[in-house]
Amino acid sequence: MHMPELLYFGRGRNPSAQLHKHAFYQIEFCLSGQLFCRTEKSRFVLSAGEFWLIPPELPHQFLDNRNPYEYLSLKFSCNSALSEYHGHDPLSCYWLNSILRLIGNGKDFSAYSPEGKAVIENCLSGILHHLANGSADAHRDSPFIMAIREEVCKHGYKINVAELANFFRCTRSQLQYRFSKECSGSTNVKHFIESILISLAERHLKYSSMNLSEIAKEMNFPSIYVFSRFYKRKTGCSPRRRRREQL
């Protein structure tokens, strides 16, 4: 695989004007809030800590969801052919966070310098090698499990098992049966919902500039008290303390 060439990087808060495509690769890394994404054939949501690898010539658009959000956008050329990918892949996100730290701090050298450009290109190369080897795909969920994740991320604390069953037009027992067949590592829908909420909260606490009240509201908790109690019950640590640890 050839070393990618960085064309552009920047942080943004504005959606795309329309469905469009271009001749280079793009990575959109959601830093806070939610990014509502669209292609000609599908729609999905990126939550904080998730990213979308957009191949050349793929029509795409980011829709305005009327709520605050922020993203890191990277545009680059590469001679290799890679498929579209979206989700939260830990190793790829490690490289993206390395780029983010360089852009945010720049203590040793500027991200705009030749040295900074070389570091970003090396991080992009690590992401592309990882995705090309299929390591990320090995952890991808089925469309059914991905749909559950999307609904939980979209509705937050308001979602429950009964509402998910209604969304999939099945009974609770049918939902549970299908879930147990398709989800590895978990057999209980309620616990799965809670794990997604905790994961989403962790990403907001790490990446977002929102305060705890804003995070609780973003995730549809009725109050910061309910959010804090839920988070501490599941993790053993208060969200306030977790945020301090991230600083």
C-alpha cells in the first residue's frame, strides 16, 4: 500500500450543502454530538468517537440535525482501493486521536508544518493498513445489531426493549430470540442497550466539550441526577470524576 498524501484537515460544525462526491478519500471523525450521514442508498448516524471512511466517487452528505456537533475531517489521496467503513474501530480511533492531539497541541511542531503533515500521513497509513487487512470488519455487527445500536444512539435513555420490539415490528420474545442468535458476547437486550448508553456516555465525556447537564440532555436522560446515578451504577465511577480523569 502506497503512503497516503494529506490534502486537507480541519475541525467543523456545519453539514454538507448537498449530496456530493470527489476523487479523493475522506475520513469524518465525530468528536461530539451526532453526525447524520447519507449516501444514495443508506442513512446512518455517527456518534462521538465513531468515524466514516468515504472512498473516492461515493456520493455522500452530512445532514443538519439541529443539535450541536463537531467533527474532524481528513481528505487525502491514496492509490489503494478500500471499501467504505463506518463505526467505532478501536485501533483506527487510536490513530485518529493521535492526529487530533497533534492538531490540538502542536507542542513539538505544528500540524501545518512538513513534519506535522508527515506524522498525519503516517497515522492515516496505519488506519488504511488496518482496514485493508480486514481487522475492523471482524468486529462488525450484523445489520440487525447495527440497527439496534443506531436506535439506541438516536433515542438515548428513552429507548427500551418494548420500543425496540415495536420498531422491528415483532414481540419482545421474538426480538430477544433474534438478538441472542446474532449478537456475540451478550444474550440480554436490556443489558446490551445499557452497554451502548455507557459507551456513548464515555465518548461524550472524553471527546465532547458539553458539560454534564448538556450530555444528559443530549442522551435524553430526564435529569443530570438520573444520568449520574445510571453511569455510576454501571461503572462504579461518577461521570464528573471520569471527566476529570480524561483531562
